[in-house]
Amino acid sequence: MSNVRNLKKDINYVLGDIIEAVYVWEYSNTDKDTKKSEAIIDEAIATFDELIAKVNDSSVTNKKAHFKIVNQELEDKGRALIEKINKL
């Protein structure tokens, strides 16, 4: 992890791409109910807020290890959201 700025960009890009994928699904499936897809978008936004708050937490003593954990959490939650999109 080179720096905090790159981690914030990664969080933004990953979750932004997930939200964009949901919008593409909704656009191509206009005949289907969008409650599940809207829930995925809400979860992605909540995940974004949670991860950014963790990155900005100044009370952490070992920042390198903390950022590594946040990065791993981003990967795990991102994969879970992608799996939910694939199940739509």
C-alpha cells in the first residue's frame, strides 16, 4: 500500500464500479423488480462510508497494518457485492 490517497481511490473506484454494474443491470432488465438491486446499491454506499471512516481514523497506532486490513475488507466486501449482482 503506497499511501492513503491510493487506498481512498481504490475504495471509490471499486464501489463505484459495483454501483455502475447495478445500474447497467437495471437498464438492461427494465421488466424486473429493482428492490434487490437497490438494496445492493445501498449496501455499497454503506460499505463506502464505513471504509472511508476506517481510513480516516486517526487513533490507529499501526497505520500500515490497519490499512492492510481495510484493503482486505474492501476486497472481501467487493466480492460479496459482485456475487449478489451475479445472482440478480
